Amino acid sequence: MRERGRTRRLMGLGARTGGALLKTRMGGQADWRALGEALFEGLSELKGPAMKLAQIMSQWDDLLPQDLADELARLQRQAEPMPWPRIREALVLQYGDIDAHFKEIEERPFASASMGQVHRAVTQDDDTVVLKIQYPGLAEVLESDLKQVKRLMRLGRWFKVPQARLDALFEELAAGLREELDYLAEAKALSRYRERYQHDPRLVIPEPLFELSGQHVLAMRFVDGTPLRELENIDDERRQKVAEVLADWITEELFTYGELHADPHAGNFAADDDGRLVIYDFGAVIPVPKARLKAMMQLLDATIKHDPMAMDEALLKMGGRQGQGAPLSLYRESAECVSPLFAPGQQDFSDVRVHRRLRELTPKVWAAMDRLQPPADTLLLSRALNGHYWNLVRLQARLDMYARTAPLLAWARSPDQPS
């Protein structure tokens, strides 16, 4: 990856993005689809942290202009793969003599993303495996790319986000990206999750092959499955089964083990022929302290109860509100948007009325940014939960969230135990 060329192109994309935002802020109409097309073309080729940031943005379907969200979503589905000769460089760096380890490696990847791509291979022992290969030179350009991402994030000041808060958000994002480059850490996470859920017959987690893995290549046993984004077309019963397992797994992760799979990219999930949920990628797993969980559930409790004062109190406790004057009317509208999903009985996550109301609420949220601030230590957590929510939307899930959350809300209302 050539650093100067990357920097120039990233700066150009940043200027184009800033121009669109400025035009909108001044009352004009930005061409969001043209901007999205430019970002797709540029970032798909450049790969790396900036593309990862755009993928993160694309998961916030309810916050972005529709045309921009649609274009960025393409980065989740059809990012351009890196040519095989460059990928082979990474394999040689990892293994030396590739033929000593593999009879065959498919040159065409069956998945490509921001930080690496996945190739199927056959070992000398005739085992079918997948190799997650980090793009050559990515570690070297990471810090340079992050500098450009930080410049892009300064656009947040136009929406009244203080520089100190932007810096804190950037540091959490940067830490997450640096951790994703450590494939040995991901192999250990795969092993930990396999042991944790070995008795749940509804889940499949690929086995990491430590003898074939290293810092820049992760080897796993091949597990076939239908990608989550293609499950919209399968029969409803099977789709609902997968959605239920996904919701159960997220809840258990959070409230039993205090961790969360923090990369909800739809390509990281699939269903096998038996309807089991397959989870492929564990490059981003974050700890979630009980105090943070309790504060978030207290906010949800207040939201469901349509209690704007309690919502404000919970946000203050989380560090998500500052300045003078609580935006109580905004809280009330937010509660009206969110609470229907938690009414007794099965609720339909594909109900477009919920999404429409959230999108209509977005400009009011931006307008209140002088008082509402995203807590820096919840950036990855919020992004992950939002992404998992949209995966349930894609599955057209029908879930009884009232029954699921009732014991958790009761726990959040309980007094804290003395340490």
C-alpha cells in the first residue's frame, strides 16, 4: 500500500464529504448518492481503516441520508478484492514455502472486507480450511490512515460535538482497529467462544487452527452456511429460528459473560442446513462492565415508561448529556419511537413505521448535539448493538422483547450491592 497516494485520495474523499455536509448545513441539497458512489469506489480500492469507518457508518441505517446509506452498504456486500499476487505476498510472509502446507488455495476470495479477505484452501492432510489473510502492508499504513480518519471526524464540530469528545471517540475507534490486526488474538477469541458455547446445539463457531495461524493469517476449519443477508429469501420458520438464536446469544453474551461480539457486519453470520447460527469473525470482541449495562437498561426502562426526566437522569449518569436544559420533547418523541418494540407479545422488527419514525427523528437529534453527546466509552458497544438490531430487521424477526427484557429491567432497578 503506497502511503502518499492513499493520503491524497483520502484527503480528497474527506474534502468531498465535508463539502456535502457543509452544503446541507447551509440549507442546500447535497447529492448523497454521488457522494456515496465516490466513497464506494475510493474506499473499496484503498481498503484499511477508512473503509472500515465507512462500513461502520453504513450500519447506522437510521441516521444517514437514505441514498448515502444505500451506497455505503455496498461496502458490506461487494468490496473489490485485492489481486492474488498481493495476497500471495502475505502468505509467503506467513508460511515461507506455501506448498509445504497446502495442496491448493483458491485464488478468488469468497469474502473480502476492509482489513483482509478470505480464501478457501486444502491442506496437505486433505482438510478444507479457510484462510483469513490480512492485506499486505496494512499495519504500516494504519497510523497514517488513522490521521486522515481523525481529520474527517473533525466534521463533527459542525454538529456541536466538542473536540475533546471527538478525540475520545477517535481513540476508542483507533484502539479497536489496532486490535483487529492481531489475528492470534482472534484465534484465542474463537477458541474461548467455542468452549463457552460447546453445549448450545444451535450455534456453530469455526475451530481455529493455531498451527497454521499467525499474526497476519488466521486459519479455521471450513464451515459452510447461507450468509445472513441472503436469509431474507428462505422460509419464514427457518428465518425466525435464526433470529431467535441471534437474540438469545447476544443477551447471554452481555448479561452472563460481560462481552459482546462488536462487528455485526452481516457477512460475519450465516445459517447452516440445520438452521444453526454460524458465527465466523471474532476480530472485535469487547468487554462490557456491569455498571455500563445497568445504566443502559435504566435508560431503556425510562424510555419504555415514557418518563423523560428519568431518561435524562440515565443519560447524565452515562455521560451522554451535558450543557443546560434537558431536551424533554425529544426524549418523549424517542420513547414513542422505541417503546412499541417492547410492548407485550411478538413485535415485528421489519415494521417500516419504526424505521421511518427513527429517520424522521434524526435531524432533531443532530440539532440537540450541544446537549446530547455520545459517551466515548460506548462507541463500539452502541455501534455493535445497533448493527445487531439491523441484522434482526434483515431477518424480519418477530420477537417478544417484553418477555426477554423484563428480568433484565428488574435487575437494572435493583439497588447496587456494596463492593
